Amino acid sequence: MSNIHPTAVVHPTAKIDPTVKIDPYAVIGEEVALGAGTWIGAHATVEFTTMGKDNKIFPGAHVGGAPQDLKYAGERTRLVMGDGNKVRETVTLNRGTSSTGETRIGSGCLFMAYSHVAHDCRIGDGVVVVNCVGIAGHVEIGDFTVIGGLVGIHQFVRIGRYCMVGGGSMVGKDIPSFCTCQGDRATLRGLNLIGMRRAGLGREAISAVKEAYKGLFLSGQTLETAIAQMKDSSPSAEVSQMIDFIERSKRGVMRPAAGAEQEEEVSV
């Protein structure tokens, strides 16, 4: 335990791997488990959290804090985090409520300074949350999505995999996988082609997603009709993922702005 600075406060219930480094004045609270290679910066606070290995919690961050929910009455809930995440200065990641019992964060995520993840959220792997983003309770964000700075995301919104949310957007509807959006209130602006290429999707897969986007959002058909036609045409795995996401939506799916032109929408 020589890696723990003498001014740090560590609760006796905490389980800390011997390779964890804890800097001055950090507070490790109740029922915390820290995996190998993790670093807790000065004045950071971690409580009611289980995290894997090689996480970096920067100075002043607060991980596993009580949810900002008026219904919360002190239930023993948790925050669960994977490996290799970076939580920058003054980030707040709240634990769950009795609704689900936990907030879950995957591996390889980056939470930039002043961003906030509320109670009961589900954040996938490789997600980037830029400065001053506010993510409300029960939000789901899929793998390798990027949330631009100053974005606000309404509670219970679902965002798919490989999405790109433009800075300053106010997001009130579900965003299907592979899409980009921008605005207040945000509307779809096309496809995250750069993200798909970086993910290793081939030309045929990307072309199939483009055609699906046109059919779903730019053809003038209802979503139900477009989805039925796609299901009859043996859709690719990526298109099937978009269809499944849309069919499971409860808040409603984000659409392009009225009058959006087809070519502009698919060439982002």
C-alpha cells in the first residue's frame, strides 16, 4: 500500500489492488473496488464504485456520488466501470437509484472536464464525452459514439453505436446507430462515415447503411413501411442493427430536418 499518499482517506471496506496509486487528499469511500494499475488523482472522490484495471481518475473528479434524484433515499446502489477509462478533472459520474441499482460504464471511454453522467445510465465501450456535456438519468449510449461539447441529453434517450452528436446539441429523441445529429432541438444530419471507416466497415457495409438511411428517413415513406421493406430484403448486420434500434424506441426516433436534401444528408 506504499502507493497511497499518507494524506489520502481510504475507507476500511475499500478493496484496492496493490498496484493502485492514490494521490494526496483523495477520498476512497465505502464499498469501493479498484483494479490493478488504476490511478486516483489528488482531491478526487470515489465511493460505492467497482472499477476494473488501468483507469485514470483525474484531480477533483467525483465518481460514484449519490444520484441527483429527488426520489433517492439513500439506497445502496453502485457505479460499475470497466477498464482503461479516463475521467478528467471535475467530472461527476453518479451511481444508480433503486430503479436499476447501478450506473454502468464500459471500457476505454474518455470523459472530458466538467461532463456529467447521471444515475442509471448505460455507457458502452470507447465512448467520448466532451467538455461540459450533461447526460440525464437512464440514458443509453452505444459503443464508440462521440458526444460533442456542451451537449444536453434528455433522460431515457437512447443513442446507438458509432454516432456523432454535434457540439451544443439538445438531444430529446433516440439516435439510430451510425448517424450524426446537430441542433437545438437536434435533427439528423446524415451518417458518421468517418466513424464507420475507422471502425473497419467495408465499402459494401457502408453502402448498405447509406441506402437504409435514405429509405428510412428521406424516401417519404413511414418508418413502418420502410422497415418492412428492408426486412424482406435480407438486410446486412449493420442495417439489421439500425432496424432493431428503431423498433425498440420508446421516446421516438430522431429525424432529419424538414426539407433536408438527400445528397446533403448522406455525404457528411
